Amino acid sequence: MADSMFSRAEIEQDLLQLILQEQVQYPWNPAESEAFFAGIEAATADEWETGELAARGHAIASQLDSLWAQIDQTAATPQVATLFSRVAGRVPQQIIAGIVQRSQQLITSNLSLTERMVQCVQEFVADCNPEDLLLTSRKFAVVRSRGTTNNFVDTALQQVREADWSELSAGEQAFLSLAIAHAALTDEPKASE
């Protein structure tokens, strides 16, 4: 108990001295920051060799890359899953995923909606002329502006004959692909809504 009283008295005395000091001490001296960071770098350099430091840096970078890739896939998954379920068996999944991925890349571009739709599907319907794709995508814009429909995927599924993707004409493939691109770019409501 005497030790704790002595310690307490000592602490109180130190506190009183700090309070009564005329010069207030700033806990961090900005002029000494360079020396502080140089000391940390020197300590780090002593602990790790350059090769080990580079290897750890690459390991961290690859972990961050894989985490970002997972986030991107997770963000796209609900939309892709919805489109997969709506066009199951009619359009190959890799085409749907490619269109959705391309739409996410173009969402902030300065292109018009019709131009973005064409950009999304161009690589998947290579047999179609880009001007024809643009003309078809403009039809979507006209229908949308009239308010006739807001569900182009279901409309396209009704208008295009039921057949394997490879058996569809280039025009039918383009029409379905543009409907999917429109849905991906505009977050088109689902059929059940």
C-alpha cells in the first residue's frame, strides 16, 4: 500500500510540474519528421532484404488484385443471374456475361445509349454491320420513347423464333443481343415486376 501511495504521489508531482511548465511541448515536432521516417526505413531495411521486400510487395499486390476481381464479379452477379434466368437456353451464357461486362465498362462513357448498345454486342455478332446494329438499336430507343414497352428482353424473346443460338440468323442474334445490352445498360425491370 505504501508503494502505491508513493507512486501516486510521484505521479501527482509529475502532473503538477507539467501543468506549471511555461513552455508547452508539442508531442510531434514537424522538423523531426524526416529523421523519424528515415529511422523507420532504416529499421525496415535491416529487417528485410530487398528481394524479400519486393516479393512481399508483389504478394500484397496480387492479393489486392484478386480481391478487386471478386468484388467486380460479385457486383455483376445479380444482374447476370437475372439475365441468365430470363434467356436460359436461348443465348449462350458467355455472351450474356460478355455483354453485361462490356456494359459496365461503358456505363460512364459519353456515348449515347444506342452507341453503347452497339459497342456491347459488336464482338458477339461479328456477322452484322455496325450500321445495321445502330439502326436496330435506334428502334429500341423509339419504342422506349413512346412508352410502348419497357421490357425489351421479353419482347425480343417473343419475336425471335425459338432455336439454338447457332441456328439463328445474324439479325436475330443481333436483336436478342441488343435487347440484353439494353437491359444491362438501363437496369431494365424484370418480367415479374
